[in-house]
Amino acid sequence: MQTETFIHPAAVVEAGAKLGTGVRIGPFCHVSAEAELGDGVELMSHISILGATTLGEGCKVFPMATLGAAPQNNKHKGGRTTLVIGKNCTMRESVTMHVGTDTSRGETIVGDNGLFLAGAHIAHDCVVGNNVTMANLATLGGHVEIGNNVTLGGLAAVHQMTRVGHHAFVGGAAIVDGDIIPYGMVMGNRARLRGLNVIGMKRSGMARADIFALRKAYKMIFNPARSVAENMPEVEREFAGSAIVRDMLDFIQARGKRHFTVPPLRNAVSDDAADDES
């Protein structure tokens, strides 16, 4: 990492901005007085860092990105709110992320090691976990919660107030209008479960026994003969000793009144069992 900070003569860095060591700010960038850039942050060119925005060390931002603009929310009264982005994130061309709303959470939070491809958008008051990938033009509405290790395909859109569980996979152009269980894999408009993200589970190093337990629990939870609420007690009894199944059950049970859990497509309960461990 370079230790000297470089600011191009054609860039504007307002008085009060905090810059770490080795920061590089390219031409035609604008950094606000309340911004804070960690060590090794690189702004390539034509980038706006607005408001009270913090970028963690090692972040790299590509041209035309705008981070920290005011929320697109009529309830916002103009108060000070924040955007906090973790370490080692990459924001490609034209990515937008907004600060929070002063009548709500008041902050938008993005975790470490995120990859946000061209045109991706994170709205006000979202909470995005670590190791999240949002492909081109993927979009989050306000107040969305995204768990760790989630992948959203290009053009996917997640409705406001919804949750996407950790290690979930959202297919390209999917329209997500409900909560997605951890390890869930969804596609379509409206998005529906197509099984579990078995490939992601394997890549994360999950034990084979846990994969099998989740697959069996998934089929039981979404058994179309009864409602999810009716199926849950049976799953709890059978997997009383499984922490990983408990995690999925807790996610479903934690949904608020405005949430519903995205169901399988046409009540199908296939969990992509045609892989090599079936």
C-alpha cells in the first residue's frame, strides 16, 4: 500500500474531510466535508462522495459512482444521516448508495469485501452484510436487510422492507417481494424458491451432514400438504439438535407483520437434488 495520499488538482476535497494514508483521489472527484476515507481508498475519477459517508480501508470506486446522496424518501426531513461502507469493497461504474432517513434508522450500512457491479443501487436505511455481490443494475429498496455471502444477479430488484438470508442466491432479473430464507435460491418475477443454494453451501465449507439436514428440513417446511406454520413444529422436533436448521427456523419466525417468506414455485419442494450428493 502506498503511504502518501494523492489528490488530483482537478478534484475537490472539502475542508473537514478525513483522509487515511495512501488515499488516491483522481480527477473530477468531489469529497464532502463530512466524508471519511480509510487507508488505501482509491477514487478513480468523476466520483461524488457526499454527506456523512465513511469508506473503509482498501475500497476502490470506479467512475461516475455516487455515494452518500440524500435518500429518495419523502419522509426524510433533511437531518444528518450516514452511510458506512466496510473494508475492501469495490464499487464499479455508476454505483449509487444513499444515506439513511432521519425519521427511520438514520444510517445505511454496507459490510466488508462487497462487490457491487455497474449500476447497482443500495437505497436508504439498508443493512448489507459481508462478502455480498450485486451484479449489474441489481437494486435494493429502502430498509432491506441482506445477510452475509449473498449474491444478487444482474437486474434483480428487492422490494423495500424485505430480508434476504445469508448465503442466498437471487437469480438475474428476479423481483423479490418477500423474505428469502438463508441458503435459499430464487428466480423469477415474482421470485419464488427453486431450492437451496447447494453450490454455495459446498463452497462455504458446510459439512455434508448439515447440507443433508437443511435439505430435509426445507422439504418439510414447505410441504404443500400443510401451511408453513403448521409444518414448523414438526421440523423443530425432528431437528432439535441442529443449529443450522434452527438458524433457518429462527429467520422464518422472526418475520414481521409486513413480511412473508418467499415460497417455492407452485408449491414445489424440490431442493435442486440433482447434484452429485443426492
